[in-house]
Amino acid sequence: MSIKNVVLVGADGNLGPGVLQGLVETGAFNVTVFKRKSSKSKSNYPEGVQVKLLSDDFPIDELIPALQNQDAVISTVYGAQVDLQKRLADAAVKAGVQRFIPSDFGSCDSQSKRAMELAPIYVAKSQVRDYLEKLAKENSGFSWTSLVCGHFFDWDLGFFHINLEAKTFEILDDGDVYWSTSTFAQIGKATAAILQKPDETKNRFAYIQSFRINQNQLLKAFEKETGQSWNVKNYDSSDYVKERKAKADDGDKSAVEDLVWVLGTLEADWEARDGYVNDLLGLQQENLDEVVARIVKNN
């Protein structure tokens, strides 16, 4: 199996630019971005990236010809977009695409029953993955890979309950639980590496990280970079989850994000997983202090 021509759907979201850069930097792929005709985002993509405009609902009769001669499809759209990803997968099979990477990127393992109980988006991710598994069983030339990367480390400090301006930091329990997390750049490198090792990454989960840390280490990194002591608030995770789950059930979207924060902080240590692939993909660990310094500088 050899993958050369790659389609990226969702290039203008939070994750998409990092994945696109990772693909382009290898020099190994011909990359095409699928966009809606009504999209207002600017197509300021790296040189050589092609753009294909499709009707806003991405109808399958347009997707099939658009995917002809493509080897892989990567989805970085919002993970709850189940129907869109299923249409992409159906069209990919009909067009002879070899590999599909769904929007399974994120804070925790979408196979986790607890994750599905606390955050509906993981139910959606599981539905997409189940569908891809079915297609792969029915079509020998089609395969999938789910890339699980932990929290997006350089996305939003507020998501981590870190307030850089106020120098406040919220910690779950004693802050000693280790968790895996990845920068956008690392996720992009991993995505490209998966496509460069298609046989080794076929029909499986691939767990990666930039580094394995705990909250106390993260606090020290921010205190070191800012040269100040921060104000810390501790939560009992069990009580916190009960309180936020009740609010999430009442429609509070911020409470859902808080539950994802908990899951990715307490249940996301990938080094212990059989599917941990940093070494397989040739990914180097990043330096926590250097990444924190960059985040502080850019905020």
C-alpha cells in the first residue's frame, strides 16, 4: 500500500492547519482541501495545496468523482458531524480510497464507556468508528486509523482552567495523575507519519503524545516561565464531575467542556496503551518548558 494523494476536510478549524502543515512539510503528498462553496475562510494554504469547492452539504454524488484517484481522506471537522463523515466514508469506498482518518482526535479515548457517558461527542466518534470498521470488513481495499492525541496542548488555556493574566490554576485532586497531551504540530506530524506507514497503522487506534505530564508539573512550568507564584484551587474530581454533569444534562455547553477536561486529565495516559505509537511513527517528545514559553509569549 502506498499513499500519495491526500484529501483534508476541515483545514480551517482549530486542528486542520496543524495537520495540513504536517502533511506539506513531509513533501511526500499531493494535498487537496475540500471546502464548502459558501465558505468565507481564506484559502491561505501552503504552496502546492489544491482546493476543491463542493456544495455545502457535501452530497455523495459530488464526493465520489472528487475523490477519484485519491489515496486517503482526513477529517478534522467537529467530531459530532457523524452524517458528514459517513458520507465521506461511503464516497471514499466507492472512489477506491485506501485510508480514512476520522475526527477521532481529542482529549480522551472514544472507546471509553465513561467518556461516552459524560460527553455525547464521544458517542458520535464511536458511531463513526464503528461505521468505518464495518466498511473495512466489507471492502478489502478500504481501511481506517483513529489518531488519539490527548488534549490539544496549545489550543486554549481556558480549557485547561489556566488563567495567565490572573495567574490562577485549577487542579483536580492532588494533581499527580499523569496524562498525555499533544501540540497541533505534533498531531500534524503524526498524521503524516501514519500515511507513510499505512500497513503498520491499518485498522487500528494510534495513541500519541508530545509529553506525559501531571497538573503539578504543568503549574511549575507556568510559574517558572512567568517568574511568579500562582493561586491554586483544588477540586475533588468526583464531586466536580457530579456537579458539572448535572449542568451538562441541563444544556450547559461549558459544563460539557469541563467534563472533557476531566477525562483528558485523569484518564489519558497513553504510554500504558498497547496502541502507543510514538516510536513507530518516529515522533520525538517535546520539551514542556519550551512549549509553555511559546504559549506564554503568544498570549
